[in-house]
Amino acid sequence: MNILNLKTWYNRNHIHIKAWFFFILYDAFITGLITQKWGTFENYFLHYLLNISLFYFHAAGIRKILSRNFKYKIWLILPFVALELLIYYSLAYPIDYLVFIVIDHGDPNKLIFNSLYVLRVSWRAIYFIGFSTGYVFLLNSVIERKRVQKLERQNLVDTIEKQALENDLVQSQNNFLRSQINPHFLFNTLNFIYNDARKKAPLAADAIMNLSEMMRYALKRPEASELVPLSEEVEQIEHLINLHKLRTANTINFNLEIEGDLFGIRFPPLILLTLVENMFKHGNIAHSTQPSIVKINYDKTSLSITTINMINEVKKKELESHHVGLENIDKRLNNFFKDKYSFKFYKDDINRYFTEIKVEIDNPLAGLN
């Protein structure tokens, strides 16, 4: 073992080393005062080496037994202790013989393996076994306390993340509807303009109606912890597409494809709408040969949502902020669906941008839990 390894070993075990150092000083001093007998260095070294080995051997064995899922594991401790005592006897006598007879040149007749010797050795063994058992329970208590603290920290992190998700939802709503005009005044005004424009400018009237429906939906302000009918989200997508078609004189190349009955399916609010808004913001939606596509498929066991669009080279620098928005979407999906969803986004070799959401459905009749 080189110096670096020795230093590392000491740093990892310095508490044990210091504890044993002071314990041996105390134990040897108290024993010497009581018996008025002081042993040699070899005597102390060999006997404490045996006792410390028993301490850690017992601790390792007890922890192993307690970690098992045996129904009656507590009863395994008794035969384990009996085995330890047997091993301890088989080592203690040779050590005593080596120290007392060979090293100290004592009288062999004074070292007899009798009941008194067994009682003395048993007391010493049980003494260190007791210390070791206390050490195991103290160690397990510390480990359990750390586990509880870790769970408490995780709960705190989850609470903070949930609050962040709620803030993200509010931000999405505010980005979608920035005006703070009184809703009743706003919709009454829009309704008046729509009725007035319906005969004179039908296209403008359609735009007003689509915008009115989208703003009405945004003002509902669902809670961040709630799911909303996916069909309502799809309606807002249709309104948004219609608005862009009216604004660009129907020059956009954009398709909405739906397969399966979406009735009863519930989904986090504004996620789908945010994805489509990103397509209009960052994509080339007027490409002549590569249409922008939103695919929604429900096959009774899973829901998949895919968006495809050509990347707008002029706005390519904005993609970094786009990724931040997608990461927020991933956090919200994880908050609702945990390990029952997947979300990925990528670019292919012809400069098309993809987002893919897949969610498992446990009970189709109850929608998404």
C-alpha cells in the first residue's frame, strides 16, 4: 500500500481509528487499575486485534442477516453468535498461550482451559459483541435518517418543480393572450364587430370568430394540475390554422390529420397549441413540396401526437429558445404521465423538424389518468 492509498484509507476510516485508540487507552487503564496487572505491548496488541476483529465480524454478519427478507431472520442471530463464540474460543486460547508461555515465559500450570477460563473469555467476547450490536443499530439509524432526509429533499424538489410547471402554464397563457382587457367587454365588442362585418367582409368576420373562440378558451385558465379534453385543444388548433390561412390568403401548406375517436381523451392544456404555435413561429409553413403536418392518432391503447415542418432558415437562430420551450413541455408531460410517455424532438437530413409525443392509456374509458 503506497502513501497515497494509505492516506485515502485513513481519511475514510479516521473516525474508527481514533475511536479505537481512545477506547483501548481507557479499557487498558481501567482493567489495569482493577486487576493491578499491566500487560506487555504484545499482549495488548494480540488481544485487541482479536476483539476488534470480532467487533467487525459480528457487525458485518448482523447487517447481512437483517438485510435478508427471511420471515424469522431474528432467530438466525442466536446460532450466529454461538458460532462466533466457538471461533473466539479457538483463537483466544492459542493467543493466551503465545503471550503467557512463549513471550512472557509464564508457568504453563497457570493457563488452564477450565470453566473459569471459559467464563472469562465468554465475558470478553460478549462484551465486544454487545458493542458491535449497538454499533449496527446506530449505523442503521443513521442510514434510515439519511434516507428520510433524502425523501424529504425529493419531496421539496417535486413541490418546487410543480410550482415551476404552474408558472410555465401561466406564462404560456399570458404569451397566448397578452391583453388584460375585461373579458365581457372584449367578447361583446368582438361579437358586435363580427355581426357588423359578416355581410360586408366575410373573411374578416371568420377571422374575428376564430380569434374570439381562441381567446375565450385561453381565458378559461385551467389549473396546472388539471387535464382538459383533447378535442377542445384540437378545436383551438383548427382556429389557429384558419386564422393563418385568412392572414396569408390561404398560401400556407399545413395539414391537420386525426385518426381515431378522441372523445373522452384528456390531455395537459396548451401543450398541443404551443407545439403548433412553434411551427408557425420557427417553421417554413409555406413550403411548396413539404407540408407542415400535425398528426394525432388514438388506437385505444395509446395516443401519439407528431408535428412535422420545414425549418425556417431565416429564423434558425431562434431555435435555442425553441428548445427551452420544448424542455418545459417535457417537464409538464412528466408531471402528468411519469413513465407512461415519451417525448422527443429532432431534425432530419432534409431540414425537417419533428416533435413526437406518445402516451400509454391504461383505461380507454376513463381517458388519460
